[in-house]
Amino acid sequence: MALRSVTPINKGWTFKQVDDESSKFLPVAQFPTNVHLDLMHHNIIPDPFVGKNENLVQWVGERDWVYKTSFSSSEASKGGKSVIAFDGLDTYATVVLNGKEILKTEDMFIPERVDVSDLLKHGSENELEITFHSTWMVGKKLVEKYSEHNWGCWNGDVSRLAVRKAQYHYGWDWGPMLMTCGPWRPINLETYSSRVSDLYFTTTLDKSLKSAKVVANAEVEGEATEVKFELSLNGKTVGSESAQAQKGSATVTFNVEEPELWYPHTYGKQPLYELSATVSSGDSKLDIISKKLGIRKAELVQRKLEDQPGTSFHFEVNDIPVFCGGSDWIPADNFIPRISSQKYRDWVKLVQDGNQVMIRVWGGGIFEEAAFYDACDEMGILVWQDFMFGCGNYPTNEDFLALVKREATENVKILRHHPSIVIWAGNNEDYQYQESEKLDYDPENKDAESWLKSTFPARYIYEKILPDVTKALCPDTFYHPGSPFGGKDTRDPTVGDIHQWNVWHGTQEKYQNFDKIGGRFVSEFGMEGFPSIKTIDAYLPEGKKDADRYPQSSTVDFHNKADGHERRIALYLVENMQYKFDPFEQFIYSTQLMQAECLASAYRLWKREWKGPGREYCAGALVWQINDCWPVTSWAIVDFYLRPKAAYYTVKRELAPITIGLKRTVTSTPANKYTRVDVKTVHKIEMWASNLSLEKRTMGVQLKAWDLVTGKETYSKSLHDGFVLEPNRSVEITEFDVPVEKQNAEEEQRTVVAAYLTENGKQVARYINWPEPLKYTHLQKPKELKVKLSASGDALEITAEVPVKGVAVEAADDGVVLSDNCVDVVPGETVYIAVKGLKSGEEDKLDVRYLN
């Protein structure tokens, strides 16, 4: 008996349109693939990401397509079991092998395995053909078939709710409608006599964290029963145990003393143990499978708080409370098969480098590729994992529920070994949709069967099917019914998580007031900003020469899918700063600065509410969103081509381990209840600091001020020589009047204030506070703004003779990489930005912008 063999079926694939007699079989562009990639490869359709080409390719999604190839099966495979494993078919597919139908699929998220032992032609070619039926057409017919259901959704056509396909393929308020199909994940031929069909485990740490119990389980297919388990770290064996499979299952326990624990990257290292299982018969090894695991304890803590109503919603890893600053993640391309493993790593590295500790895999996309989760495991990024439901009222007919249960089961099995995944959530905003449409929901009703008869039957999915699956398959990982969810409704800031869209959407609050609209955990909030001009030039058909290369052009508007984006961007710009449409680059800069100021304000003010044990008033903030799926103006802080916007850097600064914050307040008090003239106005600044490290830190606190018109330093004082920052919390420092010579003489509107934290004579935190709104300030155009490369060649040095807001540096060459950007500069100081890829004398190749 031989070791299980795995042969990729990835060569010789061709495709054609089914219902077009003139269509001929053509070679695919790559494998795995999808139909749009293949059609683009042969210039049958234009690139949908360029111009308005999205409109020209809609016909693709309403046609059926067929893919075929041939492969050989050796004589040696006779006598064993042969299976074709389809890791992912998008979405409704009929599979035929050697003229016989072997499979029908209806869920792009479910991997399929088909025993083809009796169908293979050994020693000759086997014909494999897959017909993909239009998911759009199937979905429309399902809506008709189940007309009694109360169909409704935000974003896309309601027919998306009827099919188990990535929901964003139907278009969203940041992405195009591109109805893909095809073999989007690998297809392999496996031959074996026995195999390990699943390897999973549970880990338990004792209270001291000094001892761990790893219970390993292997599911065995076939007649072999001897299973050897091995646990290793860095190539060294930690333990080895053998067991006999009983009824197809074998279990062993490893007791690990002094385990190396897995931590988020902000608190420790990410050692990954390797667990392997080998199934044998006598001296013959028949199969071996291995998985990486991290030994760690992860909990979501919801307990009563001191001084405020409701409960906390904070994560603890190895008993360390973690402030989860991070991002929401959408698929990084409309065409998933072309995302390389390296690109996934590059994205996750951006998250790590940005001081972010959590990423939320959003429910309208996909259960991500292994490379994504592997990168999160290796780089210490916590993952909030949604199930794939979003913004709608999903049906609950018998077939659909069975499909959902199978989909959830298969994907939880695939993903449950990743130490990065610390929470499963049932959906994205479906409970919000229920509230908006006033669908039935009685939280006191615990009769699950009755939910199916309500106008919101999908509650059965989120509160019955999914929690049952996660409890059975990964009981140690917290399950949350949805995002947002908690409290008396989804807007309750005191319990669970919230999506705070009253900046941009909703009541369109001022972003300076984020502290008034926070919550225990803010899992979505955001502000739009234009992408780099290089990204816009890439989607304009004529590039830099395109007639639509201006902010309000129809092509530029086409690459912004948000309803009312024109009014909302204009509102927040006009409320906050002076801006210009021409040149285009300056307008882009203004939107990015506005986005950067907005998001930094949110993180700064919400992190202030992380006040230590029993006072975790805000325990996390995930910005919508880190990335894009195509070149577009959106809420992303890094664009489709991995080009960070200004907000990426301001968020990075606010999520640094040690930060200092300032907020201006204006209080007006009338002398009596009748007067409108005798009013005393006081301009104050509140100061606080945040220490996310686990050590008590002793800091010097300094305060300075400048006249933004003259550049003159007007104030300088050391407030503390030894101010103590307690570990892992924010602490209030002081409140003081805006330092001016004469109060209420409009000097406050021209005074820039800077606060600094120093440790052992070294500056560790800095924040510059400006009069707001910025549009009222008389910002000066600097005469001596200098950006030069340091003598060592690894840093930019930026100086100016007057206060300068938001100095942004961009290079035409993407090979020039900066550690920081969009920085505030004040006289007498040098701002240093680490740089790679810039040579001495090339500073003139940098484009430098600032607010004026």
C-alpha cells in the first residue's frame, strides 16, 4: 500500500460560452481561474476596472460557461480509492467525468470530494468537464420560487440572498457588480487506501499559564487504524503519541510544560507548534497531515463596568486585556484567483506595521484563503471572523438551511486551528436591517422553531444553526450572533459591538465629537478619501491625458459606489478646511487629510476610554476599511494597489503603544438667564495619555504653543518630570486654558499647541493640536519648508519656520516606502520619517503637499 498521492488537475484547461455556437474552446489565463480573467486574457472583454468597462461586461454573468481538461491516471492507482477534490467551484456547477455526471454544486464556499474510483481510465486520458450555470439567473428564479419570503436587502439585488455566492459580487457601496464563475480554487486527484480526513485539537492552559494540555484528534478514512501523532516546535519534537482509531477516530493528549505562548504582536511572539498525524498499516505509511497551532488562551469578556451602565466587550489573550485597534477587511480583488500568497502577506504586514492588532473578515466577502490566516497567525493579528451573510433578510427554506449548515461546518473545520481567530460572528448588519424594516424580533422568545415563521426567519441561522456548529466544532472560540449585536438594539453603545455610521451616514455628526458617539466596541466606522493620483491614472482609459481627469468627472464618480458620496465628501470638506479642485492632486490631498483627521480623532478619543480593569468603556475600534477590491474612492485607508492614504499613517500614530492626546473645549456661560451679551467664554484643552504596554512608565510631560501666523513660540513649559502612566490603560493628565496672552481676543484661533511625552530624555510621543475648524485658521504658506534626505540616507528630515498642517510626501516610484506621512510640523523641530528606496539628491522627485 502506497502513501496517499495528490496530483493537481491544473493543466490543459480550456473554456467557452455554452449558448454561443460561434464560441470556441480557448486556453485559460491561469489555474485556478474565473471567467472574467479568461475573457480578459483573450481580449474578449475589456478590463472591468478601467473606465466604465464594468457596464460592458455585465452580459458575462448572465451566460453559462463550460470548462474542460483531460488528465491521466496511472496504472499504479488501481486498487486504491481515487477521489477528485474540488476546493471551490463558483457557484452552480455540473461536473462530468468521462461522460458521466458526478457532481452538482450550489455553494462556492463548500469544498467537494467525489469518489471516482470506478470511473477513471487507468493508463489513458480522462475527460473532466464543468458547466457553470448563471448564478444571477438561478437566484432570480429562486426569488420567484419562494415568493412568500419577505425579500429585501441593502446593496445589490435581492436575488443574492437566495444563493451562496460571495455577496459583494452583486456590487456594494464600494465595489463593482461582477458576477464571476469558474473553478476558483484548486482541483486535485487524490489516490489512497486510507487517509487522515481531518486533524483538529483543543488546547487548555492552566491558570498559571505554565502548563498546557493539547488534545489532538484525527479522523481516519479507510481500514488502517494506526495513528501516530507528533507535536513539535521549531523542528524539535515536544511529544509523540500513538493511538488506534476507533470507529474512524483517534485521540491523544499532550501535556506541555512551560509552553511557548502565542500573543498578538503588540504583546509578545507568535511561536507556532506543528501537529502531525500519520496513519499507517504495519510498516507502510499511508498518509500524513500536519497543521500549525498556537498555544494561547483567548476570551471575550463581558462584565459589569464601574461608573457606567452596561458591560464590557473586550478581548483577553493569555489574561492580557487587549485594546483592539484595527480594520475591517473585504476581499482584496473582485477576482480572487489572481491574489498571490505574497500579496496576502503584504496586506497583513501593512496591518501589523500600522500598529493594528485586529482585522475583521467581513460577512459579504469570502472565507479567506489559507495564506491570509497563515499570515495573521505568523504576524500576531487577531481575526474577527464573520459568517458570510450581510445586509439583508435571508430565506430559510429547507434546502437553504441544509446548505448553510454544511457550509458553516466545512469552513469552521478548515479554519478552527488558527490561533489568530478569536471570535465568530453570525452576520454583518442583518439585525440592523431587521430593525430598519421593522421585521419580527422578540429577544425574549427562545422558541427557535417559531422564528422560522416570523418575518425575520434568518434569526434561526444566527441563533440556532451557527452557534450549534461552532459549539460542536470549536467550543473554545466565542460566537457572537451578528455584527453589530447587543443590548436593547444594535445601536446600544453600552452592550456588545456597534457600527458607528453617524459620521458620514446617519445624522452626519462632526468627527471632532466621536467621543460622544462611542461604544463598548466599535466594529465599523469610517470616512471616505480619494486614492492616490497614480491609482486614478491607472483606471482612466487615457491615463494622465484623459479628459475626465478631474474630481467631478463622470468616470471618477463611477469609481465611487457610495450613495450620496458627492454631498458627503463636500459636507465634511466644507465644514473643516479650505480646499481646491485644481490641481486634482491638491483636491485628492484635501480629501485624504480630511479622512486622516477624522479617523485619527476617532481612535484618539475612543482609546481614551480604555481606562483599565473594570473601566474598559471602549475596548476596540475597527475602521471601515483597510483595503479595496478595485481602484476606487472609498473608505479604505490603503487603496487597491496597496498605496497607503494619509489616514493609514495618522491611525498608525494613534495606535502606537504610547500616545498623548489633546482636545479643545469651548464653554460659554451667560452672566444671567436674560443676557445674550454678557457671556463668558472659556477655551480649554484636556490632556491625557495612553499606555498600551504592560509596564508602568514614568514620563516627562511638556507643553508648547506657537502663533500660527508669525511662527513665534508663545509658550513652553514642563508640566511634569515624572508622570506615571499605569500599564495598559489611558490616564487623564490635566486640563488647562489655551495658552494665550489675552483671552477671548481671538488669539485662541491662531494658537497651535503641542504636547510631548519624554522618557530618559527621549521623545516617545507627540501630538499637535490645532484650532478647529481648520478652515477658519489663517494658515501661512511656509517659505522655508524643507524635506531632505538624512546623511545616513534612511530618513527624511522635515522642517519649517511656521506651523504647517499635514505635510504629505509622495513619490512617483512605488519603490519609495515611508514609515510615516501626513505629519504636522512646528518651528524649531525636525520631523524624521524613515524611508527606503530614495537616493541622495532625489528629493526633488518627491511631491510635497500641505494644507494652505
